[in-house]
Amino acid sequence: MARRVSDPYLMYARLRERGPIHRRTNRYGFDTWFVARHDAVRSALLDPRLSRSPHHAPQWMRDQELTGGGALGINLLSSDPPAHTRIRRLVAQAFSPRRVEGLRPRIEAVADGLLDRMARGRECDLLDSYAAPLSLTVTCELLGVPAEDSADFRRWTRETMIPPIDEESKAALLRGTRAMRRYLARLIGETRLRTSPALAPDEQPTLTGALIAAMDEGDQLSDAELQGTLALLLMAGHETTVNLVGNGMAALFRHPEQLRLLRERPGMLPDAVEELLRYASPVEMAMPRYATEDLEIAGEEIPAGGVVLPCLVSANRDGSRLPDGDAFDITREEPSAVLSFGHGPHFCLGASLARLEARIALAFLLRRFPSVQLACDAGELAWRHSSVRGLERLPVRLTPGA
């Protein structure tokens, strides 16, 4: 089990060689369908007969409390069209390109401040000292969460990202979701009182206010939808960005020739981030899909009620779509068709913000500490037991630039 957590890619490569989709019996004794190849994963993400709603989950998943069951409210990941289409249309008004690009100066300022603090020492954990506080500060400010409450959100996101496979993890998930929902209900109520109806959604001072103001032909998000959307942004947005930066730097440390090239040619950073998204994505699996009728994917018959598990990181490394898919190469010229943010109706609305944060975080780090080094053997790095792929710690040794 430890090998699969630290290096699952060999297993995924073998599955791709054997076929695009695999019927497997899980720990509960029920069949699921694991999708390994790029074209099959893409098809599964686009198929309207595969539902994301917990209402379509089989009884065994409900019995084991594995669906989430709307624990964080109604959100984009737990709904299907037409409800999903309606929520996404409203959320997109608030999460506009203008708002995301407007965050650039603040992200840069936060990164600079954290790097100033790191410069006082010679070694640190890059996750706790840089990636996590950068993402959490930006996310909390974006939503209007006071700085003094950010530590609570860090704890809640970690609790809610633990897979609910036993009573202890289920209790942590329930504890985190309840605390987060109580807080978000209060935040929504307080923000509603301050939200100006005269301002357009992307002119509101916080994203919470923008979501409250979002309207389409008289339709607005309900409180349950607001809670679910904010919780999703906090959990998925924060954890994805933290681990994209952490996994990305770990990959660069393991490939010193690529790190050296990036130091010499900083203009390659946007392409490097795309390759890091493909090669070291923190989002290993898409959320489970539930077959609403008998169907077929890549020649495999799946019965109604079947659980389909699209593997994004396996798809990203599929050699039939990308030569040498298991190689890390920031100079790639061919389109990589990265699926790290999903595809189709459930493509991640926060993808542009995650990319922006990652580009700024890596650019500022390598400019300030061009000779930053891993402060342990790469084999000592431990991976978290979490719904996202990320490290427990990333100890680094700092050397300021000239």
C-alpha cells in the first residue's frame, strides 16, 4: 500500500496497457469501473448518463457514507444539469476573469511577504511556510474571511479531505463539515447585510458578496447553494493550489536538469506549470460518476447504478495521446490535453486562479531563492492520506539570490 501511495504511476501505466477501463472489486465487496486511458476518461467526463448527484449513488455507497451526501451543501460537483447549469451560470458571474486577474497584485504582495519571513532562516517546510499560507490568505481574503479565522479553515479543509474509510475518518469529516457550514452560514448572513445591490457581481468587494448579488432573470443562489459553493472553493481551491506548488517543486527537485532550465529561462514558467499540472497533478481522481442506466464506455458494459472512477493522472500520462507520457519535460511543444481540472460541464471554474497562484508562487520563490534545495533525501518525502495528492512536508534549504 505504501508504494502505491508514494508512486502510483507504475500501476496506472500497467492498467493503461491492459485496457481503457477495468472492472474492480473494492474493499466493500462491490464492483467499480476504473477508467485509465485518456479518451475513455474524457468520454466518461462528458457522458450525461453518468451522474454526479449523490441521489444516483448505489445503496452500498450511501450505507458506507461515501457519497458526501451533500454534507457541504449543494455545489457544482454534486449536481447535474439542468440544476448544475443554473448554478454554474450564476457562479461564473462572480468568478469572472476580471476578478481573477485583479487578484494578481495581492497574490504577489502576499508571496513577497512570506518569502521575506522565510529569508530569516536557512531551512523551512515549503508547504507550511509558503504554499499553504499563500493560498489560504488569498482564498480567505477573496471570500471575505477575516485573517484570524484562516487557521480554522486550514484545519477544516484537511479534515474534510480525509477519505471516509473508517469511523475515525468519518467522524473527522463530519466534524469539519459541520463546523465549516456553521461558519459559512454566519458569513453569508453578515455579508448579505453589506452587499450593495447597485454593484454588479464582479464589482462586489468579496466573492461571497458577488455570489449573493449574482442574478439571472430573477434567479439567485439559495443559502444551501451559497454554502456549498463557498465550501467547495475553500476546500478544492485551497488544497489544489497548495499541492500543485508542493508537488511541482518536488518534481523539479527530482529532475534537477528541468529546474536548472527553468532558472535559466524563467519565461518558460507558464509552460512549466502546465507540465506540472499534467505530471504531478494534486487531483488524482475525478469525483465518482453513477450510471443512471445501462451503458457502455470503451467497449465495457456498465449496469445502471455502476460506479465509474475516472483517473485524471493516468489519463494525463497516456502515451497514446502524448509521447513519453511518464517523462517530465517542461519544453514540450505538443498540446498535452491536460485533464487535471476535469473536462466538460464539471470543468473547474477555479482553474485560472489556481494557475495564476502557482505561476506567481514558483516565479517569486525561484527568483528570491534561485538555489533552493531539497533538505532531505527525495525518498524520505511522505505523501498524505487524502482525497488530493500532496506531501506531508516539503523541507527545503534556502540560499538567497545575488
